[in-house]
Amino acid sequence: MNQTTLEELNQKFAIRDRLLFKAGPGGLTIAEIRHPGGEATVALHGGHVLAFRPHGQQPVLWLSRQARFETGGPIRGGIPVCWPWFADHPSDKAKPAHGFVRTTVWTVSAAETLADGSTRLKLSTADREETMKLWPHPFQLAIAVTVSDALRVGLTATNTGSEPFDCSGALHSYFNISAPANTRIKGLAEVAYLDKVDRMRRKLQDGDVSIDGETDRIYLDTTGACVIEDIGWQRRIDIAKTGSRTTVVWNPWVDKAAAMKDFGDDEYQTMVCVETANAHPDVVRLAPGESHTLEAVIRSGSMD
Ligand code: TA6
């Protein structure tokens, strides 16, 4: 158990019928957040939203049945927080993919019921000796998870040092789908993208995005919302965003799924990532004292 005990956390931050800390998978500390419109689970490990389900609906976020809940390791599914770099480190591939905060234990900084009745949990993390070895910049990073019938996730980075720095990252959201063949992603038509499956070639999206093979695309210069339409479940998932000019779409398909230990061989048929990102040209430069917020608002409902 890291910084404080469950008992101390609940004494300080629990909200009756709304927010409670528990020992979760692998003994990791989780917060269960409730609201009349929906519920969510958040792990302090990685500041990681593990689950979100509006009442009366299917779970919206996908979590691998082979996900690992281990100190120092990433969790496969939910919303991993990629920061201060997206994918490989720009100059040193030996550094961890997607940065280091997704494997860090975050601290609880606030828990409250907002004026509109929604429940909000705030977690934070900051630089320390180990992070400075990987990335020599002082920073403060906060995540605010707000639950109602929608899920709002805001990641705020602040430069607490005396030199400017560049950072990138993502809310690397995994969504449940009935099947790839039933799924269309709207909101990216006519948007240029880098195709990671085809040597980062630059292409133009023609109409809706369909998933019928390994897909790993970085959509550029796009600030619009996306919609995942699933005709199998007659469901639509709306993903609105701010502070982001990049959307990433990922499905590992057969071979990559089989190659990952924390991903079931057939699970590529049940998920798609639509990520709210700052990546590649969309790098955020923060001057000393400056902050940037990357935010996604996720809603789901029927297609009719
Ligand atoms: O966001 C897409 C991506 O960058 C893919 O290239 C793939 O590597 C995926 O993230 C998962 O990365 P991870 O480090 O969690 O295995």
C-alpha cells in the first residue's frame, strides 16, 4: 500500500454513496465513483480510469481479461495516461513507451460533489529523482475524473521549473465494441493521418474509419469530436475533446494481439482505441509556470 492507508484515504476523501477507496485487482488501490447516471473505477496506479458504465448500459471502456495489475507495469485497457511523450521517446527508444506516468502511483488531491451533482476525483503526480533521470524537467501533473451520465477526464500539465519544455501524450482510451465489422468511427473524414502500419506514410481518410485489419493511425490537426457507431449493440459513443489536435485510432488485430502477453488472442474483436492526444507535430511547449489541459468527454447512448 503506497502513500496512505485505505482507511486514511476514506477518512479524508470518501463521499457517502458516491466515492470509496478499496483494494482492487493485484492489491492496487482503486476509487469506486458513483452517480445516479453512471459509475466509474479509477486506479491510483497510473491515474488510470479502469471502467465507466452509464446506468442501464453496457460498459463503455474495455479492459483486457489478461490485464496485469502490477507495480511498475502498464494496465491493458481503460484509459492509460501517456505522458510526457507519446509512443516511443523522440530520441531514446530504450526509454519506456508512452512515458512514465502510467506506471507511477498517483496521489489523491481532492474528491467532491460538484454543483451539477456530478462526482469528481482529482489525482496528481510530480517530478522526483527517478523521473528526472528519464526526463530532466520539473512538472506537476493532475488528472480530474468527473462522473455523471458522462465521463469527463482532464489531464493538466504544469511546468514547475525555470526552463521551457516540450511534452506530448494521450488519454489512450480503449472502448468496448460488439465486433469490428459492426463498427464505424465518424468525425475523421477528410483528415490527414500518419499510417504506422505503413511506414508512417501520410494519407487522407476517406469517409468513416472502419476496422478490418491492423490499424494504427495518427490523425493530424483535428480538433473535432469522434463518434463510435456500433450497429451490433445499436450504440453510439461520443468522444468530445479540448486541448488536442491529434486523434489516434488503434486495433492490433491478429498478430499483434497474439504477441502481447497482457492481451487475449481474440480480444482484438472486442475493442478499439480512439485516443485524445497531443502527438507528433502537435507537441505542447510549456514555459515556466505555464499549464496545458488535455480533456475528453465520453458519452454513450442508443443509435436511434
Ligand atoms: O496508440 C497506439 C499505440 O502507440 C500503438 O502503436 C501500440 O503500440 C499501442 O499504442 C499500445 O502501446 P503499449 O505500449 O500500451 O503496448
